[in-house]
Amino acid sequence: MPAVAYRRDPDIHSGAAVFEGTRVAVWVLFNWLAAGKSLDEFLAAHPQVDRELAVAALNDASRALVGQDSRGE
């Protein structure tokens, strides 16, 4: 898992969290999933986002909401 999946920079998308090394906002991933699209579809449309970064962001969100990630940790 990468050390940092995303970052905030006031000069990129007004400080919204973006995937590290990209200008793709993390909320875009959640919107795609909420619309019924798959992670693979998101990654195909945003090839600059590495799968590992996307999964790390999802695991961070899961830990924040329910206290564990997709592996139950």
C-alpha cells in the first residue's frame, strides 16, 4: 500500500483531496461508485490513478466510517 494515497494542495482544485501525483479529485471515485460504475471503469477512465492509490483511498474512508478496512483490519 502506498504511504500517501492522496493529498490536499490549495493550488489544485481549491484544496480538495486529489490522488497523489494527479489532479483527479478523490470525490470523483466516490461519485463513480455511487452511480453504479465499477472501480475498473473508474481506472480505465482515469489511467493516471493507480489501482493501489484508489484502493488505499477506499480503505481510508472505510476505516474512518466503520473502523476497519476491506481486509477487516
